[in-house]
Amino acid sequence: MATSTDSPRQRLRDTIVDAARARTITAGWDAVRMGGVATTAGVSRQTVYNEFGSKAGLAEALARAEVDRFVGDVRDALLAHGSDVRAGAYAAIARTLSTAAD
């Protein structure tokens, strides 16, 4: 049985959020337009509105995705050191600082 993250709708939403992220990195959030996100994602502007309702809804989804990405990266850095808690903590802290610098 497929999980909700494997659903076509979730893949569509992920594609749109990824497009919003790319445009935000390139031009900043103030310059992001729903039509531009749609073009980057390869969907219609109406599809973006149908999925997120508004630019604020898209911003919320993008923020949630960034938090999930960050937490996953920090968790991976921590777990990469197995039972060596000190090394894991240092790696997690380094990842946090690196992400903050970006």
C-alpha cells in the first residue's frame, strides 16, 4: 500500500514547493509570483492556487518543507556517528551552523 507521500497529489505539491524554493533562492520571496512558480513546476497557475489557496498557503508549505529538510539533515548528521554521542553532537551542531550560514 502506498503512503500519502507517494500519492500523485503529494508529488504534485512537492514539485510546486520545490519550484517555490528555487525561485525564492534565486530572487527572494518578495519576487516570487504564483505564475512564476507554476511555470517552474510545469503546471498551471490555477493548479498552484488549487493546491495552496494563496501565496501565504504556499509560504506555509515551503516553511514546513524547509523545517523538515533541516531536521532531517541534522538527524542524519547525528545518527551518522552511531553510539559516539560526542561526535554526533558536534556533527549536528556543525550542520546547524552550516545551514544557518547558507
